Amino acid sequence: VQLQASGGGLVQAGGSLRLSCAASGFTFDDYAIGWFRQAPGKEREGVSCISRSDGSTYYASSVKGRFIISSDNAKNTVYLQMNNLKSEDTAVYYCAAEHGRICRGITVVAGRTYLRNYGMDYWGKGTLVTVSS
């Protein structure tokens, strides 16, 4: 099983990056795929998730409206298009897979959406995104 995240780099605030998560070694269509990030000294944060059952997408409030998750089933690859990047988006970004085809652990508290940062079956190595202000 392998999840390979790529596409990170250095970008100025307001810029864009597209991350890729290439999956192999398991039945891609049976797993929901999520993106997570961890900034230095901070807890890992769930960023986005795409369900395999109906293609539903979910975003943490911190990135909603700026990030877009998508999937290319023919390539077993999930993308995270990140637009209007901010310095607070600086982190190592990881992709992960959870068996069951639907995204779980989506919660809304005081109008803000949070994605859980645990419970995935497979994790890939991260890719560093640095946003300069």
C-alpha cells in the first residue's frame, strides 16, 4: 500500500498550489481519501475529504472556499487545489485513506466545520507547503 503526496513548495501569499496524492496497492474506489496538515508545533488538522460513494466533498472551515479536492479515478489520484494561500496554510500536508467509501468524523461546532485527524487506515508521507507573506 502506498500513498504518495507531492506538489508542495514555496509560494507567496495569495498564490496557488496543487497537491497530488497517488494511491497504489489497494482498491482505490473502496476508500475515502482525506487531506491533512500539520504545522510546526501544532496538532494535525483535517483539511478536506472526498467520499467514493457519491463524490461528496468536505472542507474544514479554515480552507473552505479556497481549497478544492478532486479525484481522477483512472489515475488513482486525488488532488487538492489550494488557492489564495495564506501564511497560516504553511504546513506539511498528508493524504490518507479510510476503508468504507464515505468520509467520517465531520463535525460542525458553532458554525465551523471540522474534520477528524485520526482513524484513517493508510497514511502517506507528507509534502511541505510554505507560504511566504
